[in-house]
Amino acid sequence: MKKILAITLLASIVNAQASTKVVYGEDNRVDVFESTNAMYVELANSTAAMISGSKVEENEDGGYDIVSRSLEEGGICSSERFAKQPMAANCSGFLVGEDLLVTAGHCIRNQSSCNKYKWVFDFKVEFDTQAEISVGKDSVYGCKDIVNRALDSWSKDDWALIRLDRAVEGRRFLEYRKSGEPAVGDNLVVIGHPTGLPTKIADGANVRALKDTYFTANLDTYGGNSGSAVFNADTGVVEGILVRGERDYVYDSQNACRVTNVVADDEGRGEDVTYITNIPELR
């Protein structure tokens, strides 16, 4: 999992993260159009990108253009995967009710930040080097208010439940665990916006350890993935919310740009995932 520590947009993404992330072993991220798993593609339909309202511009077709620089323009090496794609998202979120969305507590800190951002569904590409993305009117929502939120430096609890400005139509409310906890070794998949990129699906991960308010896993996530739904890869049920992790990128001094930080599948600190059952309204 990764977080980008470069210029302007990268800096804003960094500020929205509690910590950085990394890739464990093989990079399992794929674009939605590349996925051969029909369940994952359907789950991605209920994933939203948190994007500054200033980057969501109404177009002549009645929809919206997402305005952003590419990953490469933000200081990441051109050899990196998805280098030509736009990086507009600061965080990720997912739909749990007709107007209810879950994200990380460090992504939405107060009503001011609630008002500043739009929640954009369908922020995805149709081919690998796609540099511009437009979405329909029904893909963009505002944040009406914060229903409940936790961000505790001592317990490491980190989540937010927000209400959107209107009901979302035509998208599945995600199923989520209401009691208990996952088991060590359970298969996982995460869907969100690594480094602010269009929607990525990353499976091939497992639960490593269970903590009091979160569990750790070897998920391939970056800054921008904060708030992403982490699913049981076999059932599609949400187990938790991606919130923290390893360092995303390391500096390549020879090429004067950043490349992905890669560690072995069973090494590194692991990525931290808040239990979805921590949210009282969802029990």
C-alpha cells in the first residue's frame, strides 16, 4: 500500500493520511476493467473517492470532469504502474445505506472538511493510460453531515460514518460484519483509491493479527486508500476500514523520482484495518 509524498496534490493526499502504506510481495492492484471477478466489480460500484470540490467541474453534458495531474506529474517515476492516470482522490469511502457512507476518521475531521469534499462514484478508467475521467451527475454527492466519528491516538480507533446530501440510487449497499471478528489467515481484498488514483482492486492478502480496535494485513494499499473497504475475499462482506500502514514510496536518486516500496508478503509492519464493528450505528 502506498502514499505519495510529492508536490501539491501529493502533499494534500499526505495530509489526509494517518500514515503511509506499501506493496507486499506481488503488486495485486488491478483496474476495475481488468478484474475477472464479477463480485469484486460489483463491490467496486459502491466505492467512492473523496475529491476536493475544486477538482470536480461541471461539463457541457450535465456531468462532471475530474481535474487532476497524473501520478507521473506528481513526482512518481514514469516506470511505475498507472503513471499516466490522474490522482485526484484524498481518501476512499464505501456505501452502507441509501445515504450513508463509511470512511476513515482522519479523512473527515469536522463539518468544514465535510463541506469541502465531494464523494465521487465511478472514478475509474476504461484503459490503462487513460488520463482524463468524466462521470455522470448521479455519481457525485456532497457530505451533508458527520453522523459519528472516532479518531483516538491511544486506542488507534479510526472511522467515520457520514450522511450524503441525498440518497444514492442504483448502487448496492455493502454487506458488513455486525459482530465478532475475522480470523487470522482469512483471505482479503481491498477496493479504493491508492495514491488518489482511479478505483483499484487488490486481492491476494490475508489477516495477519488481531488487535483491540483493528487487525493487520498484508494489503497492497497507499495513501488515498484510507477509508477503503476491506472485504472478506470469499464472501464480499466488509471486515473493516483501511487506515494506516507501511511507507508507500522510496526515492530513486538516479532518476530523481519515487518508486513503490516493496517488501516480502510476510515482512513489514502490515496495514492496519479498523474493525467495521467499531461503528455503533452499524452493529
